[in-house]
Amino acid sequence: MTDPAAGAYRPAPVDAPPPVRTPSGAQAVRRALDLLHCFHDNGPDLSASDLARRLELPVSTTHRLARTLLTAGFLEQDFRTSRYRLGPSVTELGRLSYHQRGLHLAAPELTDLAERTGATADLALRSGPYAVIVAGGSVTPKVGLRRPLHSTALGKVLLAWPRLGDAALDALPPLHAFTERTIVEPGALQKELDRVRKDGHALNDGESAQGVRTLAVPVLDRAGHARFALAVRATPDLITTAALPWFLERARACARALEVLLLAPGERREES
């Protein structure tokens, strides 16, 4: 239509587009952290579409998140394929945490335990519903570090001697069966944890994978909380029922050494 006063053309008014909804600060942080967690399985580099599928978000939203993390160094991108991987900032923080926790001091003890027993020796701590292996023979480029709490000896130890603030057993996600021996009923798992506390160790006998037997003990602080879980893992042919006391003695000796190495003097248990 024409404006008689100005003689200029003005387009007819149109409805304003709906406002773009942006996530709140907390939600944006949560989404960014969830995106980083997409790389936990240690698989190949991921595209924006791969990430969007895992996050159940639009590709455009995922792309914006990825670009922000890329700028901050938490992701890096192969510009030939446009696929993402974890960036140098994650590596830097991971190394800082590794040394701040004193985990570099644990490596010789774990190596010695593995050589003495012929088994794989691992050290783990709890992260939500997972035991995260932070040192030991299972830390390899091809193997993920997270293990479910309910189906592993490491996880049972961390559940049996929980730290302050750890989520209760009933807050765990549904218990998934990995073999026919996996405990999937919360009541049965609670009974198993009662036994673990009574015996002072946990056993995984084919509950997470066939043909694998794992013995785990806690690295306890003065208050009786498991700061870490220590495990030896092999086949039932090596960790036989008859040999369990022998393995248990050596695992407990290593755990006590780790208490001295990894805990501050005021956090350590008194010598028995």
C-alpha cells in the first residue's frame, strides 16, 4: 500500500516470528557436559549428526554446542571430515586431576600387584552409576574406562562402602543384565552388598562377561568410606576358588599401601 503523506511504499504488516527459545544457563551447561559424555565409549570420531542422535537434540542446536566447545578447546575437529573428538582442554584437565589425586603414585603398586599375581590390576573410583577405572592394566586406548556398578566387583565395593553424597542404591538406573549371572533385582543386589561388607571384598564371577573372574577390595579412609576400589581380574582358571585367599591377601596389602600413597595423613586409617 502507498502512504499518501510520504508517497513511499510500505509493506503490509506481517506476524512477527515466534521468539527463539534459548536454553537457560544451567541447561546449556548440562547439554554441553552431556555432549562431552557422548565420547565415553572411546569409539571413532563423531559427526554433529551422531552427537544430535545421542543427545536427542536438533542438529542445529548440537552444532552450536559443538562449536562453543571447539572454541574453548574441549573438542577438536577433523576439518577433512567435519567430525569431532575430545580436545586438548579435556586432556589437560584430566592430567591435572590424575596428578592432583596422586594416581601417578599408584601405578608402580598396581604394576607390582599384576606381576605378583599374573592378573590385571585396576584402580577405580565412583562417578554416578559407574565405576571409572583411573589406573591399572585396563587403561588402554581401545578399552572404555566406565563399568556399571551393579555387575562388577569394583562397583560392588564402591556401593558397599559409599562416600558421603553418593546416590543411594534405589537411585541407580535399571539394572541391565550382561550375562545370566548378572544381578538385576535391587533386593538381591542389596543382599549381595551386605555380604560384601561382611566379607570385606567383592567377587564378580561371570556377571559382566563370560569367563572373567574379578576380586575387589576397598581403599578405605578413616571414616570407613571407599575412596577407591582395587581389583585383580583374570580367568577362573587363574583365580580359582582355592586360590582366592591368596589373591585376597595380596590385594588387601596393595590397598593398604595405596591408602598411604593416595590419602592425606589425617584421612588414613590407623594402623592395625
